[in-house]
Amino acid sequence: MSNLIKLNGETASIVENEWTCVNLPASQAEQRVQAGKVVLFKLTGEKSVTDEQIATAVIPATGKVIVPLSVFIARKNSLESRINAGEIGVWLDTHEVLEQLIEHQADLNVLLIIAVHVERFADGRIFSLGTLLRSRYGFKNELRAFGDVLKDQLFFLKRSGFTSFLIRADRSAEDALASLHDFSQPYQGAVDEPQPIFKRYHRTA
Amino acid sequence: MYKYDQIDQQIVDERVAQYRDQTRRYLAGELSEDEFRPLRLQNGLYIQRYAPMLRIAVPYGMLSSRQLHKLADIAAKYDKDYGHFSTRQNLQLNWPKLEDVPDILAELATVEMHAIQTSGNCIRNITTDQFAGIAPDEVIDPRAMAEIMRQWSTFHPEFALLPRKFKIAVSGTKQDRAVIQAHDIGMEFYTDSSGKLAIKVWVGGGLGRTPILGSVIREHLDWQHALTYCEAIIRVYNLHGRRDNIYKARIKILVKALGIDEFKNQVEAEWAFLKDAPNTITEAELARVGQHFEDMPYDALQAHEASFDAAVASNPAFAAWVKRCVHAHKTAGYRAVTLSLKPHGSAPGDATSAQMHTVADLAESYSFSELRVSHEQNLILADVKLSDLLAVWEKARANGLATPNIGLLTDIICCPGGDFCSLANAKSIPIALAIQAQFDNLDYLHDIGDIELNISGCMNACGHHHVGHIGILGVDKDSAEFYQVSIGGKQGNDASIGAVIGPSFAADEMPSVIQKLIDVYIKERTDEERFIDTVRRLGVAPFKAHVYAKDTNEATA
Ligand code: HEM
Ligand code: SF4
């Protein structure tokens, strides 16, 4: 059974996953993806993925695939026709820098899906990434969370602009569905409802 | 104070339902320990040495009588008949059962209270000056803005899982009483040259392992932008703060690593996009919330009251209490009263259920049914008539709430320490009690005068020891409990971090160490000089010399 929840407007349902996710091959080089090192990456330009990993990542020849950001950037030319055919999506990790995607793909809406991988559910960078993709970079298509995605973060993910949620394999997506509606009237404006409560309602004192 | 409408009420009710389900899933084994931890923490539930500990939010320290009665009932029903008021103006229960917590939250919801975001890596309870709205030196009453920020920060989706906890303090007085420089964000409200409400924003303060005072990130921010500017700051922090090492995860470390100028550039770049976004506060909303904090319906009174003056003249015990526990009020004929939760011989900040009921009753009879919690861990009746002070004193005294030691050496700020806290290196409450016993002479305490003594059981600094005039820190020395002493810390506008005087001491040496520090002060002080002034004038050396002097010294370890 599928573990993918997809939002369509306000209704959420469990649907089949039509996208195949391409992973990077394991690297020999020390992985410096530890949370919080982004500042270092930014300052030093140090890469978190090796050229070898990028070159050897296996992309299925047909069908809809989501490729890692680093692969997308390095091998974009060879994917051109499939990108235009709407067969290619991009995924990034929470430590990666959104500006790199924008730099190489000015019009994000060519991509039918962007996915963000969250390694540990407590890593709240995913919420800022979703918010930026929607409100700053105008991405309108499917925005997916995958990895350590659990019921108790769904409400926040939804409010941060995510529209599909691949629930961790050992948990029931069915159970998780209800959490999308944990709170009916949030106070602050966010992606899904930009207006704060005081602009949505006439609150009397 | 702020009263919930149906929207506020619905949010806390839905939270109770959500948390009830989370607790059920945990108890049924559907949530692992690791998965449940951040969920319970965001609801103020710690698992501590002997029992869970539940931290209940008291937004910016404001309570109604009805709420305090309820807290007293909860402490009686679910705990050991007492609660602990904390340095973040919250109430902590030390012995609730994990499976009872949903019921406790449901009871709290009936009096417009909750435990949302009282711990965990999120935006915490927003704190402010305990004399907000009544202080004569107040420029702006910060409470309406604090309430607007409370609502904005409640379940803010983007900032639900930050690298580390995030504390905001607001203040609207010339003399800062909210320790805003020791917070992740401090907001100082003032009236700008065009007569408008403006904010000076501080960022990157914090105590803990690496005590750092905040830096000014913006001298002038229009109040409408308070929320979006905070969003810009916290977004930069959320994306770039360290998540690999919890001791380096606070915003202060990021601000230090980047430097305030670079950090400010990143925040301003972010804010360029956020400025004027929908979360910009409107005049109407400030006015709506502001209505909840309008002045009490004060009587028109004389500045002096003969019966009060007579009582002070004839009753030295009452006079001593008035001197320490009664504070100026902006309205003629009114005073604010601090009810001391620091009687000698019990844990600082603790109040029994009976005491809570008494205080709630006092507020009902004499102070418009409202009260406040101070970050010094005392309770405040903000609006008492001069003519009622004697009656308040008598009732407070009969219930152990009138120790005239506010601002004196035994008004100790103290964390729960090793008696309760599993992170502790050492116990802190017994040290407080031993010092109170050593200085159990009120005349002597008054002679020593204004001084702040703060105790933390470990470097997490819950007791704010860095900013105590005297700070005591529990340290672990070959698995034994020792105490490091610092002097010269201070909160307020001229905040400073104390300097360690030397090697640490065993628990039983502590009262005499404090005695020696006081002896040096008494000997060296000039007229009208407070302890902190003498330390600042002379430096640490003479204090250190006396404390560690060879002949009298069994102390160094
Ligand atoms: C026993 C339960 C408690 C535990 C486990 C605990 C844990 C901690 C930890 C780990 C820190 C350091 C955080 C950091 O620097 O990143 C901290 C700081 C702090 N805690 Fe607690 N604490 C407890 C109780 C309290 C109580 C009862 C109070 C109030 C009386 C309190 C007030 C504070 C304050 C004011 C800070 C300093 C904030 C800062 O660093 O800016 N804590 N606590
Ligand atoms: S300072 Fe340390 S010992 Fe005291 S409460 Fe905080 S974590 Fe516990």
C-alpha cells in the first residue's frame, strides 16, 4: 500500500507514487553534510557531494524521476528533453542551498515536483525551505516532503507549503491523515494561509 | 489582562486533544521515546530525575485570581500540593504523572491556560517586566505587543523545530527589568523623535554554557514590523544555526561566528522580502489587544494616607516590609507589592497550594483580581491602595509570604538543581537554604542592602548565575559536588557577566565564603555604595584575597 499523502486543495488522500527517486551512490569521501555546516559551505564553497557520486548516479532511462540537486545541476544538459517533457523533478537535502537551484533553473515551474529530504524529523530547516520555495521563488507545483516524515509534523509542513508527504515506511499514512487538520484557525500567516488571524476575522475585544 | 475569545479558546482546546492523542500513542508504544520527546517538550513536559516535570505557561507573567486558584487546585490534585515559580515567569510542577498530563492541560484550558512551547526547540514564553503598565518609569506598556507576539509565535509552522530553544523578552522602561540583553531576541520599546512607538532590537544574548550579552541589530524599527523582523532573524537562524552540537546551537553562537555585522546583513536581506508581508501588525489589532491592558479603574486618591503613615511609624516590622516589598506606582495612592516566595528555609520560588489560594484571595480583595510572576521568582500584587497595605501585610505574613527580603541577600534566585534536575552537577536548593540560615538576621540583611545572589546547579545557567552580583555555579569535581563563585555580574541596562574568583568550594564551605565576600564589602564600602558598586570599583582582587587567605582558609579545593 502506498504511503504517500497528497493534498488537493483542502482534501488529502493517499495516492500511488508515480515518481521514482534517484539516490546518490554512497561516497568514500567524508560526508560533511552535518546540520549547521551550511555557513561553512557558503563561506568556503566546499562541496558536500563528490564529482564521482554525481557521475555515477543511475537515472532510469524512462518514466518520471526525481534527481538530486547536485545531479540536476551537473547533468542538466543531458536531461534537457526530459525536463521539458515534465519527466524530471529535483530533490534536495535540508542542508543544501536553494539559491543553487535557482541559479541553474530560473523558472522553477518547469519542474512538476520539488522534494525536500529530511533526515531527522527534528530538522526544522525543511519548513523554511518550503516557505522560501513558495513565497520567494514562486514555485507552484507539487512540493513533497520525504525521509523521516511523521504524523506530528504534517500540520507544520502543510502550512509551510508542502502538498505531498511520503510518510516514513514503518508508519501508517492512514493514521497520519487526520493531523493535517490538528488546528482549525492558526494565528499567524504562513504559506497556505498568508493572512494572520487578525486580518481574516473581525475579532472583538 | 488579555481574555480569550473563541479563537484563542479553540486553539488551546485543540492542543489538548492533539496532546492527548500523542500521549496515548506513546503509552501504546506507537511513538518511540525519541519521537515523543520533542512533542512532550513542546508541551513543557520534561522527564526528570524522579518524575516528569510540567512547565505551565504564564504569558509575560500575568495571572488572574481565577487562574491561580486553578493552579493551586491542580498542584493539590496532581502533584504534592506545591508548585515552583521559575525565572521565566512560568509555573513548574515537579511531580505530575505523565499519563495525567492531558487531564491537567484540559483543566488549564478551562481557565485560558496551557503549556504550549514552554520548552523544546521553539519560541518560548515571552517575558517582560513584572511592573509593566504600572511602573512610574515606564515609557510604553509592552504587554499588548507581548500578547501579539505570543499569538504569532504559537505553533508558528516555520519555527516549530529550531536548532535550539528561542527566548524573547520585551521591555518598555528606561530601567530594563526584563533582562532583555540575556535573550535570543530582546525588544526595547521606546517613543521615537516623531513621537511614535518604536523598537530597539537586540539579538544573540543568552546565558548557559557560553554567556553572551546581546548586540543591537537595529536601533529603530517601527512597531508594525515587529513580527516580520523577528521572522527574518529567526529564518536566518533556522537555516544556518548549528544543529550538530547542542552546546553550539543557540543563536548567540551563530551571531558570534558570523559577527553582528554579517548577521545583520543577512537578516536585512531576508527582511527586504518580508517587510510589509501580511504578518505586519495593524493599528486595529494593536488597539484591540491594547484594550485588554488598559488602566485599572483606580480611585482618585491622595498621594499620602495618614493611617498608612501612622502604621509605618508605629510598627517596625511593617515598616521593614514596606521598605523592601512595596514599590512605587504611577497612580497616586497606589503601590505594587511583592509577596516573597523566598522565606528562609524553603526552596526559592516554591509556593504551596494554600499559599496560592491566599495570594489569589489577596488579589481578589485588594488588587483587581490580577497578579504577576516576577523573574526573580516572587509574586506581585500590582495595584494595592496605600490604605490596604497593612491588611495585605497581615494576611501575607500569616501565610509566610511577607519575608521583608526583596532585593536582599536571601532573595535568592535558584534553579531546581540536583534535587530535581537530571542535568545537574550539584544541588542548588540546599546551598540557598544554608545561606539563608547563615544570614537569618533581618537587621543585618538590611544593613548589607541591595544585592542579588543567583545559583545554578550546572552551566546551563537556569539560575542566571552569570548576572548575579554573586553567582554560584554547581560543578562536578571527581564526582563530588563543588561550587564555583563569581562576583560582579549584573542584570539591567548596564548588564555584565560576573568574574570567577578562583577554585571551587565544597557545599559546607559556601555560607562562610559568602560571609567573607560580605565582610570585605562592609569594610570597604563607601556611603550609599551597593555591593555591586564596590565590586566594580575595587575589582575581584580584595574579595579573592580575603576568601582564599591562607590563615583562615580551609576552603581551597
Ligand atoms: C529541571 C528542569 C530543567 C531542565 C532540564 C533545564 C534545562 C536547561 C538547559 C539545558 C538550559 C541551557 C540551554 C542552552 O543554553 O542552550 C537551560 C537554561 C535556562 N533555564 Fe532551565 N532547565 C530546567 C529548569 C528550569 C527552571 C525551573 C527555570 C526557572 C527557574 C529555568 C530557567 C532557565 C533559564 C532562565 C535558562 C537560561 C536561558 C539562557 O541560556 O538564555 N530552567 N535550562
Ligand atoms: S541550571 Fe542545570 S541543574 Fe539547574 S535546573 Fe538548569 S539544567 Fe538543571
